[in-house]
Amino acid sequence: MLFRIQSRKSLTEVAKALEAAAQRHKFGVLAVHDLKQKMQEKGVEFDRDCLIYEVCNPQQAKKVLEANAEISTALPCRISLYREGDLVTLATLRPTALLDLFQTPALRSVAEEVEQTMRQMMEEAAA
């Protein structure tokens, strides 16, 4: 269900590399949520660095949404970056696993393509 990869780069370096990889692979970064900052704004003590990237390839999203609008509840795709000790972990829910929840087997090839691209983006960012 989850794809994870780790990097020895700093969180800032991984974040910049992920943004560049997303652009190379024709994915847009729709939003970046800094959980540490958001929690502090709400008065909640949270000292772990955690960034959540919302990414989307509009052509792939169109195919999915035209076939099954319910899948909009799982969009956009998210990639989390968080520190674990001296490493930065990149993690995402696999699109193929999410698709299984919606019982739309005709979209399997789209989910596989999106998943492969997201893996490449994450591997490039981690390297």
C-alpha cells in the first residue's frame, strides 16, 4: 500500500529535488503543507519536520475523473517528506492500491503509469 524511500540529503535538498523532478515528469505541485508550521500555528507542539506535497498530472487526472468521479476523493496524489533520525523519508500511498478501493479495473494502466512516474520522481529526489 505504501511506497517509501530514504535519502541522506537534508529535507530542504530533497524538497527542492522533488519539485524539480515533478516538473521534469510533467506533474504540477499544487500545494505544500508544512505540518510542523501548521501545528504550531494552531498552538500544538509538534517538533518533527514533515512536508506533504500534493502533486498532479492533469492529463492522467482527467482520464481518471472522467471514468469515475468518486476517485476525486483520493486526488491529488500526495508525497510526504519527513525526518527519521539522520535520514529523510519520502513516502506515498501507491496509486494502484488506492484504485483497488474504487473497483474500476479499466483504470489499472493509468494507475500503474502514475505510480511508476511517482516512484521515479521520489528516487530522483532521494539520490
